[in-house]
Amino acid sequence: MTCLLLVFKGIILEYVEGGESKTRSIDLLDLRPDTDITALVEEIQKGEPLITASCLEHVIHLVQRLQEKLGEKQNHKFSLFKVLRTHILPLTNVAFNKSGSRFITGSYDRTCKLWDTASGEELRSLEGHRNVVYAIAFNNPYGDKIATGSFDKTCKVWSTETGQCYHTFRGHSAEIVCLSFNPQSTLLATGSMDTTAKLWDLEKGEEVATLNGHSAEIISLSFNTTGDRIITGSFDHTVGVWDVGTGRLLHTLIGHRGEISSAQFNWDCSLIVTGSMDKTCMLWNAVTGTHIATLAGHSKEVLDVCFDYTGQRIATASADGSARVYNAGTKQCIAKLEGHEDEISKVCFNPKGNCILTASSDKTARLWDAATGHCLQILEGHADEIFSCAFNYKGDKIITG
């Protein structure tokens, strides 16, 4: 049986082979509002045996929905909807589930709280950590589990519906500062100040692998969309590319002259982008581990980097108070996002890729046109720095922490 998941600019096929759950991705990067959908899907079917005649109509329907989304005009203005005094101590991170109907907040008060977006009601408080809850995530697109990583050196996995703690993962010898579910929601990865990352089996509740190889803290980790590779960014100035199945180090990306701040795969798993305290962003071939380009221009540390959903554009956020947009193909800077009065710690594209959201220490978040760099909106209301922000999957809700 094949299960189909539609994501922006692609389809993820989930199937069972030899009793094992597997996934394969098909990119739709060339999809346009005027594309002949039937012809496109029939062309895909020729090279993809998993798309059988019986599910052809379903695939066509899904791709038509995606095409409609691409054709929608984006003139959405965001208005302040709710201010939630969520914790007694500062927040560390915020995250939406896929639809944006719920979100979670982590805090120095040692808890993670689950919220209903529409009502602003606190649904539950996940308690049990003995120190700061620093890293948090939903297992999107499913959203039925929440992971919390803490300075108490443990990671916990919770039920979204009941708040029950399924597992407490112990094994790190220092603070956990980043974590991520794999796309299939079968594994959880944690990165720690102890220089290692670990992979955990969510069903069995046990450690699968320890990723050893860095000589300093791991502060960033990210799976690719197929879930067979994971990257780890470290204060040792390098990024590790690992095979998820074996835990083996495949490549070490060497070239940065400062700590890594952020690292990410593009959607079709062909590229990796890295940001560093050396003021640059670098582009790498994800398959061979070779350096493709250095994207320079910032006058201070690059604090965050990301791809748009197609992998055609890269956004960077810097301590110099500006963000930049680069074309991944030409490596040219196509827009400078200038206007913040202090450092920008977080940057992300909306799902359509035509808008960029930035979060700054100047107490504001800003929305920008990704093509021109024009500031579309200033989101005000916070009384202190904003360090976390996110869009929901539709791109019509924003959360700032």
C-alpha cells in the first residue's frame, strides 16, 4: 500500500517494502499555475512504479490542489491576534503543528506548554524536566507527538492529545540544545553540548546510534526530506553529514572559520546550506560533500540560514541587523532586507516562498517580499527581543516568541 503526503513543491510516497516502512520523494519544482496537470502526473507515473493506475486520479487531485495554492495572490496582512503570557520565565522556543491549530512553547521555567491557537487557551503543561526546556518540536506532519530537550541532559517524548510522557531518553552527558523528528516520525535526533548527537527509536524507546566525530558542541541538526541523512552543525566550525541507517559519518564539511550557527538541506536533498559566526554562508553538494560557493556580504555573524521550499532561494540572518536573499543557482545576492535596528536571530520563508519573516532583538518581527527585499509589514507588540518565529503550513498564521 502506498500513502501519499503532499508538501509544498513535492509529493512524499510512503510505502512498505519487506515489512519495513520507507519513503521516496518526487519533486514538483517545475509546477506552475498554467501547467497541464494530467500530462505532468502521467509523465511522473512513467518513472515511478509506486503510482499505480488505481491511485492516479488521487495524485492528479492532490497536484491540482497544490497548483491552486500557487495561483493564489498573496496580499495577506497579519494583525496581532493574541498576546499570551505563557510562562513565568523567558521563552526558549516556539513551534506550530502543521495546520497551525496548536503551538508549543518552551521556557526557562522547566516546562513546555501546549496551546490552542484560535482560543489562546492553554491545553496542557508538560512538566517533568529538572532544568531549562530549550529545544521543542512537533512530529509534523502528524502532530500527535511533542519532543522536549532540556539542560537536564534528557529528552522527553509526549502525547499531544493526553500529555502522557511516552519516553525519557537518557544518555547525553551535557545539555541538549537541538532536536528533530525524522519525516517518518520513527526516529528522534538530539544534539548536545557533549559534542555528540544521538538517534532514538520512538517505538521502542531506545537509543539507535550515537553520532561521534565533532570536537565541540552540536547546536544544529536537520534531517533531509527522505530521512536517510542527517546533518549536524558544531562549534568546531564543521558540519557532519551522517547516514541515518548506520550512524556512519559520510562527509565533514570543512571551510568555515567560525562556529556553525545553522545548517539545512534543500527539499530535493541535493544541497546543504550552512551559516557561521565567520560572517559567511556556504553552499555544499549534499551527495559528495564538496564546497560549491561562499555567500559573503554580511559585516557580522550569520545567525540563521534557510532554503525556500523549492531550494531555489537562500535567506540569511545576521547580527549586523540585515537579512539577505541569494539565488541558489547563480549564487548572487538578489535582495537585501534592511530596516531592523538590532541583530536578526531567525529567518524563514513562508510555504509559498514569496515572503520572508525575520525576528530581531529590536523587539519586532518583519515581513518582507522575497523577490524585492521590500518590507511589507512590521509586527510590533513585544517588550523584549524576539528570537523565535514560524509560519504554519498554509502561511496565514505567524507565531513569535
